[in-house]
Amino acid sequence: MQYKDSTGGDLMTEVALNAPNVSVFDDELAALVRLSAAISAADEPTVRVQIAAAVNAVRPEWVEEVILQSYLFAGFPRALNAAREWRKASGRPAPSHDEGENHHEAAEWAARGERTCEVVYGPFYGRLRHNIRALHPALDSWMIVDGYGKVLSRPQLDLLRREFCVVAACAAARQDRQLHSHLHGALHAGATEGDLRQVLDALHGLLGASDMRRYHLLFTRVLAHDVH
């Protein structure tokens, strides 16, 4: 199958803030999480391979959202390089306008960012805000307004699939503390244990065998302590 145009339907606009624990893992999601991992940590030839695979396997709206959100986890250089490769591989032009340009919506981004972040962190939300503010109040504000509001609450890709892609990005970049948090976050967003195991398994070849084992063990510990 090849997604060249929007497929429409509720799946494209769902914002799964309280998604049921129903499996959503399929070949499309596997290609999406591999792309997220590659953007986060792989070399440019590997990124090109994963983008080429996504052209034929993933609806383009989802690819673009994963590229956009990658700047939060991998920085602008990797996000820009991925966007450039995607434009070449897909032949799709950039949209003429996007809600991300509307900086007057900052108050709305803050409100929806607080809602989304609270879903992801669940009972740890208050502690998270306290700890991040203790690092720097600007980081706390940027996390909520830019990270969870402007980017991760965009409706073009639901929160559950976003969290799967964040898990993949953190694993590929070997950011264990953030991976621990977002494994919890994916569960809070409605992930099944089986889906998260398959997300980690989908990273085979992008992660070494020792990292694969380590992150499956980390997930086992998360499952033992997760509070819904």
C-alpha cells in the first residue's frame, strides 16, 4: 500500500488522551517507530533508508508529525535533515500554512500542554513540574507550552502513537531516564504491554542486542511499578 494522500477518517484526528488499552501495533506503526529512532540517533544513510520505507508504508501526515516532533528529542539539525530527505523522497510540498506559526495561540498551547503532560505523567505530574522548575523555570514553561502543547498535542497524530515514537527516539539515543518516563507515559496513554514490547522489538537493527535486552528489562521494571 502507498499513502500519497490523506486517508481521512477519525484515525487521522484522534487525540487519544484517555485511549482504551487496545492493541494498535501493525506494520505501519513499526515503520513509524523505526523512522523516529533513526532520526534521533542514526546516520544519514540509515535515515534515508527509513524514510524510503515510510513512503510506502506510513500515511504522510504521520510521517510529517514524527519529523516535527523529533526536534524536541533530537534537536533542530536532525529534524531539518529528516524533513529535507522526506521532501525529496515523498515528493510532497510543505503546507503553505500551519498552526505552529500561530504564536498568538501560546495560551491555548499552555492549556492543552498541561492536559497532555498530565496524561503522560499521571500520578508523577506534580513531581515532574516541581523538579523541572527546580532545574530552570524556562525549561518548565518550554516543556509545557512548546513540547506538550504546541507539538505533542497536535491533532494530526494521536498521543498514543506519539508516545510510541518518543519511546523509540529515547531508546535509540540511549536516554534511559527519559525512556523510563515515556514507557510509563505510553501506558498512561493507553498502550498495551504487548504493543510496547513490539515497539522495542521493532528497533532491532537500529539498537544493539545488549541495548535491546536492557530496555526490555527496563520495561519489565516499569510494569512492576506503574500506577494507573
